[in-house]
Amino acid sequence: TTNLQRDNKMAWLEKPIKGLLLDISGVLKNGDLAIEGSVEAFRRLKASKIPFRLCTNETQEPREALRAKLSRLQFDVDLDKIFAPAPAMAARLRQEKRIPHLLIHPKINCEFDQPPNGVEPDCVVIGDACEAFTYEAMNTAFNILLKLKQKGEPKFYTLGRGKYYMEPNGLMLDLGPFTAALEYASGLTAELIGKPSPRFFKSALDSLELPPDQVVMIGDDIVGDVGGAQGVGLRGVLVRTGKFQPSDENHEKVKPDAIVDNFSQAIDQILQKCCYSCKSQRFDDRVPKK
């Protein structure tokens, strides 16, 4: 590796990094297993006091259950630091006073207000329903969409567009293919609530109270994580873990600001740079001003 190539690889560290957005699945863990080195890296990050938020498209379990699972894996994080599509969708439905037909995983029903009996839905919300993606369930959602379309008021929301994700036993179909099937059949386009929606990223940014150019997103999804983050002005770092595929390094549209082996390597590089910057700043402070 030449000095020029090495400098190019480290260019993403030149601007200040004041905050981080982290994906969960594929970065910190795969399924119920922590990715090697991620627990220790997470501890180093927390000790550094660099603020962070976890931005996930997880829609198979509520945030409280996700936080508990992370805690069992030794990732201790407060609930308000986890940003997930279901709570964002539920808040939007309340704000707009909508009554949804929910095609979601049974475990996240608790995130939503239950519609009153006998009242017809005025929108359809689809999440990663997993085994609940039966033909009957998909067909019911399809027919409701057609009825809404005929009324001229179709509202269709999806909590994600991911193609697949990594579990310990291999890649699994994500929500995107099921969303695409309903879009194709109904002729409607679903509004995205999770990543890579700009609105979703901006909600996490607002929580950090930092400008986009001072925040880095670390993820394993070249489009959802890296491309989505870059779309709102963040730097996007791709990890070679989780759903990562070698072809992602030469994606036709999305060019990561950096590609690292894993979360641990990313945190090491960030903390080394921040530590160097802090030392330089402390040295500068000691130098008498002329």
C-alpha cells in the first residue's frame, strides 16, 4: 500500500467527528450473537464520551426487547438512544389520526395503538412480519390497498426496504421483497419510514444536536446505511461484516467514505484520530499567543 493510498483511505477522518450513528444487526451483532470484537469496541466508544445513537430497521421486536437483548450481549444502552421505524411510524399515525391495517410481526403490536373494532382502516403499514407473511395476510393487505386506491385515498407505509439481512445460519429475506410484491400488485408506491429515509436519519441527528458533517454512520448495508447517511450529509462507513458482500465495495451508485473490516477497526481509527486531535488541541492551548 502506497502512502497516497493510505492517505485516501484515512481521508474520512480529517473532518471532526463529534457523533456517531450505528447500525445494530451486522455491525454489533448477527442474530443473538455479538460480532467478534464489537463488545469491547462499544465499551471503548462509551468511555470516549463521543455521543452516539443506534439506528436500526429492526421491526421484529419492540425497542424494549431489543435493548434487553443488547444488554444480554453486554451492549448497555439507554432506550432513548435506539431509533427504530415502528415507534416513528406509530407517532406519525397518532399525529395524522390514521387507523392502520398492520401487516407486522406480532411482537411489535405493542408499539401501536390498537384500532377500534369495526372501524375500516385508512392506510396499510407493512413491517418485517417474518412467519406472519402468509399468502392470506399478503392478500388481505393487497385488497385493502385496492379498496383505498378506489376511494382515491391510498396510504401505504413500509418500515424498511432492505433486501436481506444476516443471521447466524445465513442470509434471510428482509422486508423489501414483500413491500415490492404489494407495490407491484397494487400499483402503489409505499412511503418509507425507516432507513434510508432522510426523515429517519434527521430524527437521529436532531437527537444528537449536531450538524451532519460532524457525524459518521457505520453500517453493513451499502444502500440503507451508507447511501442513506450520505444523502443527508453524513459520512458513511461500510463494515465487512453482517450482510456485506464483496460487490458492495464497487457499488455502481454508492461510494463509501471508508470501508473497514469491522466495527472494532472503525472505532479504533476514530478514537486514535480524536485522541491525536485532543492532544494537539491541548498542546496548542499551552502555547502562548503572540
